[in-house]
Amino acid sequence: MIWRILSLLSIPLVLWAFWGLVRQVRKPQRLRALTPVIGIVMSLLMLTANVFILHRANPTLLGGALLVVGIGFGLAWGQATRLAKEGDTVMAERSALHIIFWAVSFAMTQVLATFAPASWVAAGLAAMFFSAGATLGTSANLFLRRERVRKEVRPPSAQVG
């Protein structure tokens, strides 16, 4: 019962975080080296917390397989974020679809954890494994691409004489 209460109490925090992500869509933002690392750490923490809290719903091998498939999906999906170099800064323009996908899978897991029997919660937790994998893959993609873009040497602009 306490886990259900904690799950319900976390909803406003998640909605606030989601709103912050939505505000970033299609607006160029500075992509710092730490930004993708935070995505990796937070997705692992959220997955670990949900597995711990929802211990009665064990997705077993399905969860691990979905995590791996999600990582592959995320690595490919990371290409949807456009990167550009402006001076010494790498700018990123994020896609809305990944954020929407993450929000739907997270919301489904939370609703199932709060109101559904254990077998349904396992399905929601499986979706969380895929979503965490997608975030891991996307963040890894952005980290690697950011480093490539950051190291690009731009030719000097032609001077008008």
C-alpha cells in the first residue's frame, strides 16, 4: 500500500519534469557533455527504483531483452536530434516523439503499479525496460555525436576585401 501512495505522490514531480522536457522540443539548446550522462544515470535510477518498488512484478528475461532492443532503438532514434556547432558550443534540437514515447511508457507503468494486479504491472514494467533502454541508447548516441561535432574544425569564413 505504501508503494502505491509513493507512486501517486511522484506523479506531480514527473509531470513537472515532463513539462520541462516539452518546453525544449524544437528549440535549439546547448548540449553539454554532462547532459547525455544525466539521461543515462536517471534512466538507470528510474528503472532500478521501479524494479525495486514493483518487486512483485518480475519481467525476467523479457525485461532484459526489451532493454537491449530499447538500446538499439535509442541508438537509431538519437539521429532524430539535430546537432550543430555554433562557435565552441554544440547545439541540439530535440525531437518530440522520443519524449512522448517516454512519457507514455512511464505513465502506463505508474498507473498499472497503482491500480492493477501484479500480472498487469509486469507488462508495464516491461515497457519501462524498453523505455529505459531507448533513453540509454539515445543518450549514448548524443554523447558520441556531440564529441564528434565539438571536434569538427570549421574553415575560416571568407573575408570580403
